[in-house]
Amino acid sequence: MVFNFDKFITEMKQTYTIVFLADLHTLYDDRVYWKQAMSLVKKGYNVHYITIGDVNGKGITEEGIHYLQLKRKKYLPTVLLNYLFKKFPFVKTEYDEALEYCQSIKANLYHIHDARINRILDDLKKIGNNPKFIYDGREPLDKNMKDYRFKDSKIPKILTNTYADYIQNWEYKKVKDYDYIFTVDDGLYNRFNENVADVPIKIMYNFTNLKDQRKHLVYEDKIYDTAYVGGLSEVRGALVALRATKYIVEKLPDYKLLFLGQVYDKKLELEIKQFIQQNSLEKNVILKGFVPHQEVSDYFNQIKIGLNPLLFAKAHEEIIQIKLFEYMNFGIPIITSNFGYMKKYVLENNVGIAIEPNDEKLLANTILDLLSDRKNFDEFAMNGIKAVDEKYNWDIMEKMLLETYQSLLNEKE
């Protein structure tokens, strides 16, 4: 009988059980599922993914990932009352159910993706099997709460700001008990490096894994002149992109803007639809909500210019959006706001233009200029593809992920 070393390695790795836990991120989250979990499954790891959200479900996906979806329990009508009621020890919460599942698995490593999961961190550590813990820092909690969650709150700013700062410090305190930290960008790396200095940390950028999905369509064959990709919100510039359309169609009647993402704010959704109707833009603005991961590339291949018109917010100074790398991957020139890391990446790689935010006339003119300037357009497009092929692709991050996992798991031996 011939000894199969590759088969032996695969079987050995399958003995390692990994559990991802997320609250707020969905089952088919781009980073958790399609990148990190899939990278591990391909190498033979036994992967489980627990999510807390709006649905219940349990099973194994087509890609071989075990999943448990827990619906957030609502015992009382308001968020505050529900939160306080769950504090009673006799009340079973979704976190208790997640913990029970983990106790039945006894994983070798837990990879946590949302700060809320830290509520059960101490209990996870007591399960046994001496597991390792990785924390994935994906957002500046305090700034997001101030700029998004409490932006229009009637509660006094001094109270909401104090609460946001408290939650941020609580996150830092909990993360000090982890074995490793990943962050998605430079801003978060600097935050954790300063506030959780004793825990090893790496930047695991959310680079694209869609290199093999390019169709290299010629300019004339692309359907959408511009696209806004991702969740639609006012602070992310959805209305600016929409209002710019009114000015563009005066000079380019067949102009098409694609909104590829969900609208979570019903008031904003109504405002968008009313603007489209009032300005007779039904043929110019295409609203496409949620699209499965497997179909996203079909749309990217049809886009000429990618928009990233974020309004100024402190949270936006730190983050770098995955869509920028996806635009680059498909050779889509970018128009972004002129601040933060988004400006840095776009200008340093010469893949687009950075302009003042919240100015629909300026955005409209910039779009028209770029659509008519094929020399710059083609240069931005080629530079984007080159940047992804050489440095902004998931293959590089996958190698880092696997090396870090193996190093942590070897410490257990």
C-alpha cells in the first residue's frame, strides 16, 4: 500500500475544528464566508459558522460549511426593555444558544467577528480543549455609533457620546483576552495596536477574490455608466449619486446609474423612489437590491465607473471599502471622496479621481468628464487591474490567514 502524504495532511487538518461567530453579519458574508471560511475548508479544516440575526436555520452549505443561524429573541416591544429583560438569569438568549452549540463542538479555535459576541467570551474560554481565539476588528465602534446609530437621535449628544465611548473601551478590554487580532484596514490596526498592545495583530485587508471573474468587456459593451455598490444610505452618498443623475441626463440622456445594494432605511427608500419619479429617471436609475455572491461579478463586468461618494464622517476617515478593490479588479475607474484612506488608495494607485463630497453638480461634471476622456479612463482601468494582480488580492491574505491559524494551532500541541 502506497502512503499518500497529501491525503494524510488533509485528514490531519480535518481534525481541527474552527468556529466563526458573528452578530450582525449574515451567513454568506463576503469576508467571513466566501473568504476566510472557504479558505479554511479548501485546506481541509472542519468549519462551523454561527450567526445571530433575523432568521433561524441549521445545516451544511453546498461548500461544506456547518452553519447555525439564530434569530434574535424579542420578548418585549422595545430594544431597551428587551435588552434589560435578557439580563435576568432565567431568560434564555440567542447567546446562550450559541454557547450551547459551541459546548457540543469543543472547537480548537474560535474566530469572533462582532463585538457583541464578547458577551460570552469568558464562557467560551471555559469550554475546555484549550482553544485559541482570534478577534476580527471590522469597524470603529465609537465613531460608527456617533455617525450612524445616534446621528438623528433625540437623546442628548453627551449621553450618546458617553455610551459610544464606553462600548469602545469595553471592546478594547475584552480583546485583551484574545490570542490574535485581525483588522480590515490601517485605521483599525492603529486603534488596536495603541489600545491592546500586548496582543499580536495583523492587517487582513478585505481584498477581492474575484480575479477569475473578469470578462474584460470593451467600453461600448458595458451597460451601466456608473454604479453605487453596497448598502444605500445618505451618509454614504446615495442621494448625492442620485441627484447628480438629474444634471447628467441633460447632456447624456441615455445615462444609466446602477444602485447595487439594499436600502435598510424605509424613509430613504421612499425618498429615492420619489426623486426618480418626479424627475422621470425611471430609465436612467436601476435599483437592484440584494444579489447573491455568485452573481455579483456579472454586474461588475457591466460597469464603466465606480462611485464611492461618502459624505464626511469621522468613521469614514478610518475605513477602506471592499468595493474599491472590486472596482479595481474589474478595471473600473473610481470616483471617490477626497479624504481618508479611500483617497489615499485611489490616488496612490492612479485608479481614479478624488473630489469634494456632498456636491452633486461636481460629481455630475466629474462623471461626464471621465466618460468622455478615454485616455484617462483606460489608464485608470489598467492600473486597477494591475494593482489587484500584484498586491490587492485575497490570495495574499489567504496565505497570511492559513499561516496564522497553523501557528496558533501548533501552540496547542
